[in-house]
Amino acid sequence: MKHFIFPFLLILTVVNPSISQEYWPNGEAIDQWFAEEDKIDVESLGKQYIVTNYGVVDNDSTLIQTEALQAVIDLAADQGGGVIVIPEGTFLSGSLFFKPNTHLHIQQGGRLKGSNRIKHFPIKTTRMEGQTLNYFCALLNADSLSGFTITGPGTIDGNGHDYWEEFWIRRQYNPQCTNLEAMRPRLLYISNCDNVTIQDVNLVNSPFWTSHYYRCHHVKILDCTIYAPTEGIKAPSSDAIDLDACHDVLVKGCYMHVNDDAVVLKGGKGTYADLDPNNGPNYNIMIRDCNYGTVHGCITFGSESLHDYNVVLRDINVDGANRVIWFKMRPDTPQHYEYFLAENIRGNAKNFIVLLPWTQFYKPEDRPDMPKSRVNNIEIRNIDIECPMMLNMKPSEKYTIDNFTLEGENIVL
């Protein structure tokens, strides 16, 4: 099937500077919450529990200290809450579970580092690849919390090298080996939470997805560095930010360089995924003022996604991304991607927009009333980017595309 290019319309927009209210692509007003840029003051979060004052060994990067670290979290929760502080030094751990009114702060020079043994990450009911299933917990876990925060300027290190190495050995032995079969923990998993802030922290070297948010709302991810290697022993499936059935999310001022997608919208997969109450849409997602190194996609819709709308990508710099905007069209899943705006995009990439059928690991079932997938009301404007392939798109009987508008100039093909 040959690629084709859609006709585009050039539109000049006049903006009234006296009007400060902004609107989502579907016309709904953007809440003032998205414009509030004040960061969390760690001093306002309550008592600080410096872990080395509570039985955690100072700067021993060879000792697994999961139990001692968890004991500090539990103590803080029992005493009404507070901030778990990782001081300068390296502290090795398996899965940690945060509780109501507890927070995490990594001081300058502090490094909370994950174990390189999967046995230190228990198996529990969780969410992975658009499914609710039993899988390994992340290094850091927070569930059903309100106001949870992680602050820097230190580092959370997934210590992923051994996991990546084993993954590529498995793939060499069995090219059909899936991500889940490789048995790797995520760095951060936050579920069923609201008013979450992740700021000024370095999230690096995750064995699997770096940060995963499921059924969360009012999440701010501010000025974080998210990194995993893309050369040498690459970090497979090290997505920077996975939003899974979330709404009202602001990603601002972050630097992302990972061996997979940067911001990914998920929410469910499978022929009957739209009927599963564990799945859901993503909406009211704002990504702005971010910088991208090597990533597979700066913003990716799918592949494990059902319905995404009111998504804005603006004021970003791209340096070497494979794709800027990627719509993954999964043949076995009813998908609807709509009301997306990308504006003020600068830099260079291999592809600007990719919209193709997904071909990896899918299982269509027989469903007589299977909804047809759709991509609609997509607007691209003010693009200044060097890109060998501006539009990499294919039609398919599985989906329709309509109301796709490109506005602007300075596109280098």
C-alpha cells in the first residue's frame, strides 16, 4: 500500500491579546490550574525524615535496604505524614510503597537506586501494557494518595543495565519474546492518585517504563530529566512518561532522552477493550516547554490506547527524535484520537507525523459490532523543523482520518 499526503489548508489566525482565557482544541476552557507554575515547597510538607537518622546505612551502595527504607515511610505515615529525605550518597532498594501524607525528597548528590535482582520487586495486581494483571511492582509505588510529591534535585536510578542486557539476550534467543516476559520493574508507578507533583528530579536508567500514571488526575511533572541510554546496551521500552486513563496532566520544562517514546497515551488494548471498566480515556493533557533528545516519539498516541482528546503539545525543542507525533493504529483495538493541537515546534527529527497500522504483537478477535477507529480534528501550526519525512501516513480499512489541518511555514523537507 503506497504512502499518500493529505491536502492541507493554510489558515491565518488573529489573536486578541486582551483575552487571557485559553481553550482546549474542542473549545472547552482550560482551567487556571494549568497556568499555576509555583512549585512545591518541601518545607511546607511537614516533618522531614532523613533516612540515615532512622536506621538506613549511610552511603552503602552494595546493601539492599528495602526494609529499612520502608520502615521510615511507615513511621512517617504513623506519625501523621512527612517527607522521606534521601541525603547525599547512594541507597539501594527494592520496591517501596508510599502511604497517605508521605512524600519523597532526593537531596543534591542523593541517589535512590533500584536493585538489579527482580526478586526484590514483588508481584501484585497492577497495570501494564493496557492490561490489569499481576506483574512486578515498580521501584517507587503510590496508590490512592492525594497530594503525593517527589522532589529533587537528586536522582532516582533504576540500575537497569543487567535487565537490558538480559532482554536483548532473550530477544536474540527468541525474537518473539514480549516485554512482559523479560521480567523488569518500572521506575515509578502512581495509580488512582490526584494532585500529584513530580519536580526537579532526575529519573534515569529504568529497567522498563520510567514513569507510569494510571487513573490519576491533576498531575504536574515539572523540570525533570528523564534519561535512558540509546546507544551501546540500549534500554528497551524505557518510555519517559506513560499516561494510562488519566486527565488534567501538565508536563512542563522536562528533558527526555530514552530508548522508546517520550510522552505516551495509553488506556487499554484488545478487541473488546472499550467495554472493560479498567480501561479509559486520556484528556486535558498539556505538554509544553520541553526538550527532547533521542526518543521514538515525542508524543505518541497508543498503541495501547482507546480514546485520547484535548491534547496540546507546544513550545518544544527537538534534537534527533525518530518521530515528533506518532499515531499508532492498532488493528485489534477500537481507537479514537481527536482534538490534538501541536504548535511552536522547533528542531530536527527523522519523521514529523507518523500515522500507520501497528504491526507488533496484536490479536484481533471476531466482533460483529467492532467500532472503526478514527483520527480527527488534528491541528498543526507554527512548525520550524528540519525533517526528511514530514508525513509518513497510510490509509487503512481499519480507520478514518478527517479534519487534519497544517498551518504555518519554515518546514524544511
